[in-house]
Amino acid sequence: MSIKSSQTLIKEALEEVKTISPEQALDLVNNNKCNLIDIRDAIELQKTGKIENSSNIPRGLLEFWIHPDSEFFRNEKLDKNKEIVLFCAAGGRSALAAKTLKNMGFKNVSHIDGGFSFGNTVHAISKTTASGIPGTPMPPFAEVLSPEEIKNVAEYVRTFADVLPEATLDETELIVTNKPVVARGLLPSLGDGLTTHPRGVMIGNPDRFSYEYDGEPVRLLGIRQGPFLRRADWGNRGGSALELLGRIVTTIENGNPNPLFYRNGTALNTKLASTNVSGAYGTISYDLVDSDGNHIGEVTEFCKPTTGVRTLVEQRFEVALKTTVEIKSPEGSILVGANELPPGRHSFKIVHASVGGES
């Protein structure tokens, strides 16, 4: 069995879906003729902002949130009589998403060539400068600047990438206030003999609890309480390790948890799809895939503490399955729900005990 690459899938999608230019998208937006949907993750919106009058539906939740009959339907403002225009950061995910919507039965669907912006190379910045970014204060400059002038502007803008100012101590700490925050980066090891996690995901909630995930494969590693995190080059969006500031109240199976989901006794792979911070608690969504690359289902989960004599943390799951899946809760935790789930949509939770509240 040959496995198709993401680029192959994108190429196939582009052959089937309608692609429009940023200028065409802007015309549709200005004339109120489309539903403009941003399928980027919440952390991308935090870094780059959003387009005015667009709705955010993360790629990993698109099928669930956009169908009016879905129990997870979250986009009540969708106008069925208008074209659905999708965009992401660079145009790949939006092409795949447009094909998915066509497969679902949506007829009038398109995606924006190049996405929110075209990248940070000189060529990419030139393209963004020429086309503008629809719905933002940045207009297209193709009609007022020559190609050579646009290239000169791009080369000048690109130089800033090499001379970013050093971040101050205040800028290095990411603080959670009244809404959840997600950060990605290298997570340190949780103990002697354990590995670091280059694709780590940290979710911080306003209740001062934060959740430490490995992003590849997706699995909850530990639970912290207190301040969120710091990174030495946070202001420069660099690549140094995340410094986790909260104290550990729980590690899942000593920081090296076994898989949760199995089919016929064999562990399923978990592929990160998206994170979301639009609700009271930050969520993480991922796909379940078997060893042959077959898609088994989707999972969205979030964590929240309970209060009492001893603090408990509930890890809550919403799953949509194509086949029967077994659940094996981590050692020392309690599964609330069935340990075998048939095809369909289900909810369950796993309860973890902490070592005590914040001092």
C-alpha cells in the first residue's frame, strides 16, 4: 500500500476545487456575497490577527462545526445562499478543506490562493505586497508600484527578520488572564531518563491550571498549577525551549503515558489537528489513525479541575468514530464511561488525582 504525501493530496484537491485570488475574495467580502471562513488554529490568530468579518473554524473541527445537523454545530451565522470561501496561512489546508466540503455536499465552495499571507521569503513578501490581504488594512500595491519597486520593498521588509530587538524579561513570559492560551514549542523532560518533546503543546486556562501535551503523538503528559510559561526569545518567536513556570501537580504515568486508544488490541496513532481557545477551557483536537494510515476517528479533549478535599482533574473527551475502539485509562486514573466504544459519537472522561492544591 502506497501512502500519499500531503503535497500529493493538496495537488489532487487543487484539481477539484475552485481557487480564487485575494482580489476576488475581497470583492466578495465587500459585496457581502460570501461566508469567509478562517481555518487556521487559534495560536495562529493570536500571532497574526484575523480578517475582519471572517469566522474561525479550525481545520480539525470543520466537518463537525459547519454541518447544521451536527450536534457540534457552532456556526449559526452561516448563510447557505452565499459562497463559502476558505483560507488558511498558505493555501494548502484550505484546498484540502474545500475538497472536504465538496465531498460533504456543499456546492458553492472556494479557497483563497496563498492564504492569509504568502510566507516570509522575498518572493512571498512581494506576492503579499502586490495582492494585499483581504479584509485587513493592507491594500494591494500592484497598481501603484512597479514589480521592481515591490521587490525592493520586500527585500527591505525581509531584513527585519535578522535584526529583531532582544526581548525583555517582561516580554518573555506568556500570561493567562481571562481566556485560555495555547503555546507550542520544545517541552523539557518530566524526569530522569525521559525525553524532551520538540513538538510540545501547552494549554493554560484562566483557573491557573495548565496542561502539558506531547504533540507527536498527542498525549497528556502532566498537569501544572500556577504561572504559565516563559521562553527566552519569546518576543522574537524563536526556537528555544519553553520554561514551564507552574508546579507539577500530576504526571500521567510518571510522564511517559501509554496510548489511550486501541483497535483490536493494537494502539492507534494520534495526529494533531488543531487547538482552540474560544471557550472557557482550551481544547486540543486530533485524528485517530491505524498502522496502515486508515482514518479511524476524531477526538477533541479538554481538562478542567474539580474542587473538594482533594483536587481532581477531569480530562473530557468528545469522539467521532468510524469503527469500534477500546479505551485504556492511564494507571492511577479512573475512566468514567465504557471502555469500548462502537462507531458513532461519544463522550467520556478520565479523572486524575493531583498531589494537592496551590499553596
